[in-house]
Amino acid sequence: MTDRPAVAARPVVVALTLALVGAGGLAVRPVAAQRSSYDVVIRNGRVLDPETGLDAVRSVGIRNGVIAAISRAPLIGRRTIDATGLVVAPGFVDLHAHGQDDENYRLYAQDGVTTALELEVGTEDVPAWYAARADGTLINVGVAASHLRARMLVLRDGGMAQGTLLPLDSAGRRAATDDEIAEIRRVIDRGLDAGGLGVGMGLAYTPAASKHEVVEAFRSAARRRAPVFVHTRSTGETDPGSSVEAYLEVIAASAVTGAPLHIVHLNSTSAASTPRTLALVTEARQRGLDVTAEAYPYIAGMTELASPLFDRFLTGPDSMFGTLMLPRTGERLTRATFLANRVPKERVIIFLNTPAMEALAITSPVTAIASDGGVRNGIGHPRTAGTFARVLGHYVRDTRQLTLMQAITKMTLMPARRLETLAPAFRRKGRLQVGADADVTIFDPATVQDRATYTAPALPSEGFRHVLVAGVSVVTDGRVVEGTRPGRPLRGTVRP
Ligand SMILES: [Zn+2]
């Protein structure tokens, strides 16, 4: 979408003309019955659009799910939302949302999110994933084709039968033959052909995947200019196994193949190396490479305890286990309870970072905000419910480490741009402009706040007063609107 000035809307002009004619003694038609009134008008809010830089009090007119007017003058709509004193922003686009069911969509919506995408892990069966959501969703959704899940399928990982998200055995621990790598690529290609929004890779969960296999997966993505979303191979400060080594692996694969690269949760795969990895991403971009990254505002991560990611704990010191917490009970682990709980599907919180490194990752100009969220029956990580409110409350209002426009840019325009080459529908998202989709988040900057904690992770954020998807309210006065499903599936549509 090109930059466009905010336009004064037509209904106002018509009303004014009729009033003047009326004053002259001629017949006056009723103003209320105008053909050009709007479905919804958001009145008098502080409207932010990160692409044009608009930051001013305006009224927004929505018609047929699209933003039809942004006006200094009042607009007339069939329904009016009074946004006086509130911020009116594009709906947030979350590139990293594992929780993909109604429980999670409700929490995301109450955190200002209007589009939640599963791109890091993705799926081995893109058509089935979209078919499972064909009856509609509260917010917009989408998924990537998955290298990690294709590897589980082709190498017959035990997690497929056990219903885990991540590898349990062979996909993590066995090298693939050339034939198997070719089959993994076919699974990825089928997913991209079916509309997958890129390729998901979790190299920390598939340590046996060779450097060659990684480049092969990037080649599938490169043929379509599809971004590769990667959880990098290792986190640490010393080689082998440093964060820097892991970042160089995928930046090199992107440079060689031409596939765009998005590094997920830079905060958790960098930790003490955050200044070093941020420099790598920044300098790769300065060299013209299409490399982006994201972060979430917490010092802990969460993942499946039975995955190969935790194999290194077996040979590590006892003190390592104290960094792990069972979200189910809140207890910190020991070697004995680690072994007892290392069963399929059990998830664990990992305290791995410092507030200073978290802040570096969140405030860097190269990172988008993405939650890595997902709860099951109320158990999980607070990032699911609180990521966006925590950035707006802590980083913008309370500590002023980001301006409001910087934060909104990280939540809207940056993630939309990441996907719009492959999926042009994203050119109408992440913006608040005439012609953009009417995905809108309206919040009180004075009170917006996360409430979710490590022991109560499913407490919704507060301060998000109204959230609209395609012009339909999904949150009204801070509460989820029951029975409405305006969300749409988003797919990659550009073909090689
Ligand atoms: Zn991850």
C-alpha cells in the first residue's frame, strides 16, 4: 500500500451541503438515510499508522470490513465506538503463535492480536491445518510448511504417534539419507504449494539435521521467495555450540540460496550473546540480505521436556536443573524430578535470560514483537496472554524504552512486511489506512497491562477495550464477544 493522506470523508460533505440548501428555504432531505454512511465509526481516537507516520486524533470509518475513511471531521456510522482518550492502532500480527485453538485465540484477542500465525514449527499437512479451521476463527490465522514436522514424518519419529509437537527420537537424533532429505523437501514443497506462509525450522530440536539438509530446506523456500522461520541450532557463548555459530549457519544459508530468513525469539536463542547476534542480524541487513528477527518480553522460555533440546542436561551439572520449572505445579526441577517428568507432551519453563538482555532484544530496531504463545487448559507460559500488553505497559509507558510508535511498528508493520512478498494479503494488514483491512486494536495507553504470570499464565491482559477483525468486534469493553468468528485463513499465494 502506498502512502496516502488521510481523507475527509464524503458523508460529511453531503451533510454540510444539505444543511446549507436547507437554510436557503429549499426542501431538506433527512441526513440520516445517507447511502454512504459507515458500518462502524471509531470516533475521536488517537490514530496511529506506522507506515505513513500518522499520529493524530481522527475518526475512522469502516465499510464492508475495510477502512473506508480517516477523517478530522466526525463521521456517521450505524454503530459508533467512542475512542476518546484511547489509542487506535492496526491489529497486532503475531508471527509466532503455537496455541491455535479457541482458548488461545481468546487470550490473543484480549492482548490486541488480530492475526496469529504458527510459523516456527508449522505443520507437515498444510491443507489439513486450514481445513480444521474452515468453520471460522475468532481472529485471522495461518501456518507455515514445516521442515521439523516433515523430518518427523519422513524419519518416523515416535512423537508422531504420541501426539507431541516436537521430535522425541529419530527426527532429533538421526542423520537423514539423501533420499530422505529429498522426501523431506517434497513434503515442504507440498505445504508451500498448498499456501503455507513460509518454512518453519527448529534446528535446536533436530540437531542431527546436517548443514547440507538445512541448505536444501532453504532451497525449497528460495524457489518461492518464501521466508524461513528458524529457531537456531544452539544457544551459548563458546564454540562449538555458540549462539553466534548458530546464527551464522542460517544467515549463510539465506545468503547462498536467496531465501528470506526470519530468526524467531532472538531473546531466548541469544541470552548473554544478544549484543553479538543483534550485530549479526543488523550487519546482514546492511549488506542487503533479507534477514529479520523477533523477540518476546520475558526472561524465561517454555518447551517440551522430552525433546532432544534437553539432552545436554543429562551430562550437565546438577545446578542446571534449577533453571527449569513445571508450569503445572510451579515447582523447580532437580535431576530426579527432571528424569521423572521427561515424558511426551510435558512442558517446562526455562529461566535462561536477564532483564538487561531481554530489553536489548525488545528495543532493537531489527526485532518484531512475537509471543511464542500457547496454553493448554490454562497451563503454559504467560507470554501467551501478556506479550503485547507487557511491551506497551512496561517498555512504552513505565520505563519509556520504546516510543508508542516504535512499539506499534514492531507489532504491526514489521510482521506484515515479513509476509507480504509471499502473501500479498498482508499488504492490507499492519496498517491503518484507507483500503486496509479493518483489523483494529483500541487500547487505553494509561492502563494497558499484562496480568499473566508464570503461575497464572491464562490471565488476560487489561486495557484492550475494543478489538475488531474485518470490521467485526471480537473484544468489546475488554470482553470477548461470544459466538463471532470473523477471522480468515491467510495463505501464501505467490507461485514460482
Ligand atoms: Zn522456538
